[in-house]
Amino acid sequence: MHEAMLYEKLENKKVKCNLCGRRCLVNNNGTGFCLVRKNEEGTLFSLVYAKAISACIDPIEKKPLSHFNPGAAVMSVATVGCNFRCQFCDNWMISQEKKITGKHFPPEEVVKAVRDNGCHGISYTYTEPTVFFEYAYDTARLAHQVGFFNTFVTNGYMTPEAVKTIAPYLDAATVDFKGGGEPEFYKAFSSVPSVEPIFESLKEMKRNGIHIEVTNLVIPRVGESLEKVMELATWIRNNLGRDTPFHLLRFHPDYQLTTIPSTTIETLEKAYVTAKDAGLNYVYIGNVPGHPCENTYCPSCNELLIKRFSFEITKWNLTRNMRCPVCGQEIPIMGSLHKSGYAYPYALF
């Protein structure tokens, strides 16, 4: 076991975890809601440090990150555990796993695997990276020392303290909303008491210069409200900036939510128009391979700049300094175009 970060010692050997928005009070010999942080005699420990349940090489577009090192290959790493209980989770086999399991894969070996496999960075993903924070933090610090970038794919339920702690080593984050951020939806379908910590976390990421892309899983009948899409897109514009990429993802039935059908293309297209009307420059439709709204267009002249098919870039039409070749509009993409040469997915274990 590895001593946890970001917790307070209280009376009677109790502790308060300050890692995620739940801020669990944990009794002696108890665990937090995530089930992977345990209080032993007044000391909080991570039970999953260096215990990777999955390691796989992915395209960065899978995260999805469309405006950060496009085409890059990333080493995706996860442990078991999550601080949500989403009834529709497509990685429920590992996110909801109650048994502590995984392969010993310490930070130095992760970074070595990144180098040996020709990757450009690391993505802490598949489950919630917040709950394996210490593992991600130590790995990210080592990765930065040798020139690799780090990204989180997260539900955003981190405390501002956690964001500030990881910020020096975290280059980008994909923050995943579900059902438009509707509070009652989160309570009913993800066992999340309040959505406010997500918005506070996003603002803290922005203050700390982390590249942010936001997704919203559009779920038929329970989360497809165009009003909520408008509210979320407007919040993003006002607090993160109109150039923040916003990905509208198609829902497919999974885990405990199998009676609801996949989101219709028409619904996604209406949500796309709604988000554009809210003033966002870069809106995408995800989980619909071949749809024209997978592509990046110039917000000034509508020139096709990056054409995609699913996670693959099939056409690149930007100048070297990331400008539109027609009107010269600067396009906010961090990093450069990479050529990985991988046939995805490529699993290490």
C-alpha cells in the first residue's frame, strides 16, 4: 500500500479525504466511496498504487482530444475503482470492480513502456484517474522529466486542491459530462450528490493553464434536453472560452441501462446546432464514425481543416503555424501533428 495524498487526520483515528468532491469522512479500517482508499489506524492509503488493470496504446483522438497533439499515440493506463456509480458505464467491469486487482506496473516502468513503444505521452483513463491520483502523479512527474505529456480523461469530480497539485504535470484533460450536467440525472444514474465540484474543478484547470476539452454524453429521454445542452455550452463559453472543444457523444446501451436505445443522429445534430448557437467555435459529434461533425472547420470561413473518420485523421489542411490556409484564422491546437504508425488498439495487457 502507498500513503495517500490530500487528506486530513481527525480525532479517533478518522480521516477526511480531500481528493474528490465527496470529501469522504473515513472511519478507522474503512474505505472511501471509491473503495480504493483505506484508513488504517488514522493513515489513509491508496490500495491501487502501481496496480494497473489495463495498459493500452491508443490514438489521442479516442480520449477524445481533438486540439491537443493530433495524431499522437498515448499509453493509456488505469487501475480499478471510481468515485461515480454510473449505471451506463461501458468500462463497468473495471470501474465498479470491488476486488483490488491489477498488474504491478510502477511509474518508472510505465514511462519506459512509453519510450519503448514510441508513444508521445500518457493518458490516465478508462476508470477515474482521480481515485489513483498518487500513481498518476508520480508517473506524470517522471514522464515530464523525459519530455512526455500527460492527460486525464476524468469525470471532473476533483477538488481544487487536487487540480492544483497535479497541474504542474498535467498538460490536458478531457472532462466528461453526462446528461448535460443535470443534477437530478447525476443523483439518479451516477449516485453523485452534487455537480458543483465538476464546475469548480474546470475553473481551477483553466486557472492553472491545463488544456481542456469537454464531452457530454447525450442520453435519450433522460439526458437529451436541448435546454441543458444550451446551458452547458453557455457555461463553457463564459468560463472556459468559446474556443474550448465540446464533444457531443452518442449514447449506446450498456451495463445496467440497456432498455434505453442509442441516441439518434437527429438528436445529436440538434444538440450540435444548439451548442454552436451558444457561441462555441469548435463543436464535435462523437461515436458516429464518418459524420461530417467529426471534422474541424474554420470558425471564420468554414473551410474544412481536419477531416476525421472515428479516431483517424484522414486529411490535414492547416498551415505549419496552425492557421486556416484560406483566411489565415489562427486555430487553437496545442502541440503538433504526429504520425504514430500504430494499428489501434494495441494492448500491453
